[in-house]
Amino acid sequence: MRVAITGSTGLIGSALVQALRWGGDEVVRLVRHAPRGTDERQIVPEERRIEGPGLADVDAVVNLAGTSVAGGRWTEDYKRSILTSRLSTTETLVAALPADGRCQRFVSGSAIGYYGPTGDHAVDETAPPGHDFLAGVVVAWEEAASVAPVPTALARTGHVMTPRGGYIGAQLLPFKLGLGGQVRDGRHWVSWISLDDEVAALRWLLTSEETGPFNLTAPHPVTNARWTRAMGAALHRPTVIPFPVPLATALFGKEFVEGAMVSSQWVLPNRLEEYGFEFRDSQIEPALVRLLQT
């Protein structure tokens, strides 16, 4: 299979590229800069243009591009970039996909932010969208992808677990120093997935004929308090110092903290399980031990 990928240098994209190549697939990396190798092809979303031959010579497309939600303070300009970076890239890809062309599979990135805060209620793919900023971004992102003229799956990803970044990311060093702790009362739900399962699920979606939204989350979400204890146990460190929420608020703004950092989301991967996808990491404790001690 020949797969074109946007966001191929990101946390998920780089791991997916590696896994596809190890599996014998060929990857075309769609990049913003001028191509630096034979596996790169330029995409210019602002001009709705992909360097020739566009997507005519690939079998599938995976769309993972977009400004990082946690990459900066949520100013109005940054929030606009979060939205427009996703829409412009997705619209460019959709426009380059002929209905009767070689490419007959489109896997477009999405996020469990679609549901907004769910509190203490579990949701699956049948749940309606939320009403906060991130939910609005994801709804618009999915609408842009859903008009593609080829079979399309929407990968609603949860918090990705890997020591290379993601949800663990900047928290890893404080935890290693014994300075890690839960956020507020620790009762908000964290719907997580290991990077290995994220990549495996994306590869499964590439070869599946199923369309529509799929929650890419582990079967057993956890509270922040349980996640914190699991981190401490995996690293053999105490977890008694509360996370400095006021500092995060000062750095990123209240809207980011409330909408992304402490938002409670209890999201289940019902469709993946329905179709027989098998998770490598379903419980947080053994998952963190494996990820952090290897």
C-alpha cells in the first residue's frame, strides 16, 4: 500500500510512518516545506495545492496535521490557528481526492474533544458533540473531512501515552524528580491510549472498509488521581505534591486549563471493539510500567 500522510513529523505521524515502513508499505510524506527527499511532496494549504501528482498515485491518505492544542497560550490568534490549520489542510486533501481515482481510503485525524466535558458519564461514538471551543473545532474539522468522495474514517484520538511526549510529555521530568501530583481533586476522567495502540488502530482503519467516527481510546479510562498513582508506581516516586494549576493558568490561560487540562472526558472505543480490534494496553498501570521502564 502507498500511503500519503500529513503531520508525518509529529508524535503520532512519525510513529505511524515508521510502523508502515516496517510493515512493507510505502509512505509519501506531505510537507509544508520544499521537498528534501524522494519520499516528500509539498502541500500548500493556503493555496489549496499539492505538488504534482497530488494524490493520484497513492492508495490511502492519513491526515494528522494541525497546530498543537497545547503548543501555546490560547490567545484569539492561537485559537484561530488551531482551527484554520486543520480546516485548510483537510479541505486541500479532500479537493485532491477524485471519487474514481486510485485512492479509496481517507483516515482523517480528529479528537475526543468532539464530546466536550462528559463529567462522570461514559460516552461512545453515538454521543452528540459538546459546546466548548475544542468541540467546535472538531465538529468543523470532521465536517470538512466527511465530504471526501472516498470512504472516510474519523479517528477521534484521546490522550496519547508515550514518554516521547503527548499527555506524559512535560510531566515526566517532575514525576521522575518526585514532584509529580494529581490535578486538583483528581476526579476528572482521562481517556487515554498508548502510542502503540494509536498507531495500530490507525493501521487497522487504513485496511478497514468501515467509515465514520472511531474513538481511539483504551477500553478503561481512568481518573486523574488513578493515573497519577500509576505514574508514581511505574517510576517508583512519590506523588504527594499537587499539580500547580495556577502556574498552568498563568502560562496557558484559564480557557486552556478548563477546556483541555482538567476537562473530564470518559470516552469508550465501542466501535473498535465491536469490529474486533485488540488493544495491547487496556489498563493504565501495566501500560505505564511497560512504557516508562523500557
